[in-house]
Amino acid sequence: MRILPFVLLGCSEYQVDNPPPVDPADPPGNEDEFGDPPDWSDCLTGWHGQYVNFAVDDALVNPPLDEIPAEDPYRLDWWDDIAFEQFDASLDFGENWWPVDEGLASDPQFFGVHWRAWIRTTSGVDVTLTLGSKDDSWVAVNEEIVAADFGIHAFDPNTYTTYLESGQYPIEVFYAQRKGAASGFQFRFLTGDVQLCYADYSEGDD
């Protein structure tokens, strides 16, 4: 398996594996819950967001600061109990963002979101993005983590760079606000020839 160039975070390095690129003629389908890839000539820029409300007595809420953080979002069940779903045109929400309030104890604190979309590059390209969150966040392209800022911490966006081969890929962004009375989230591309589109859910989606 080929190894991606290092993803950069300030002066640190974050190394990820790069799976074979998705063949544009035969991409993953609805069985992966991404929906079909969009019509790239006329597509809607945005994300499919699944929002979750964490109960104040959930084990993941207000964990001890010395708890070892979870590193792999695919091994977590934090986003399984969906409160609602919506289209989000961008993920640049900034601080003091409170989208989930169902009247639970301590609402609107303690929530999570799992976003999905598709991205495409027309040539091999270095892609630079910014990711910031209070608390945990991850970005995955084709189910490979390309940026991560997990654990309990303040909102402090950082810049990451990764290389993508030409092709189209499902992209996921995970977020969890788990401690304290502060929140914040930001994700966006800064450079790179990348097109982002909402999936085609016209067939096979519940």
C-alpha cells in the first residue's frame, strides 16, 4: 500500500495510508451510505449532516482530562443515535455554535455531527485544509483519516496538507462537543483543485 506524504500540522507530522483511488466509472454506491456520486457538471455544493444529542449521563460526556482519547472515529458509536439530518452548505461555523437542543438536561451542550459528501480532483494535487474544533474532530477521504484533532481541547483551527490522486472520493467529517460550556467547529479547503458536491440520493436512499 502506498503511503501518503506527511499531513502537516504546524511543525508536527501526521502520516496516513492512501488507498487505491476510486475509479470515477465505478464508485462506491448507496450500500456505503454515501449516496451515488453527483453529476459533477451541475451539482449542489454542500454536506449531508447527521446530528446527535449526547445525554449528560453518557460515558463520553465530561470525561476525565487524563482519559486516553479515542483515535479512530470508525470504532466509535457516538453518531449512531441520530436526532435529525439536514443539508449544510458549509462547515465553517466558528465558535459558540449550538445546533442541537431537544430539551435534554444540559442542552444545547454535548452533541455530535457526522457529515458526508463527495470530492473530486482532475489531477494529482496537494490539498490544504483547515480544521478546528472544541472537542474531537476527524476528516476522512475514502475512509482514510487525513486530518484529526481528537480529545478534549479548546477551539484552535490548524492547517493540514495531503495529496490526492485524480479521481472522485467520498469524504466524511466527524465532530463531537463533549465537555464544558464552549463549542466551535470549522472545516474548509484552503488550496488545491478540489470540487465538493452533495451526493445523489435520488435512488436507494431511505
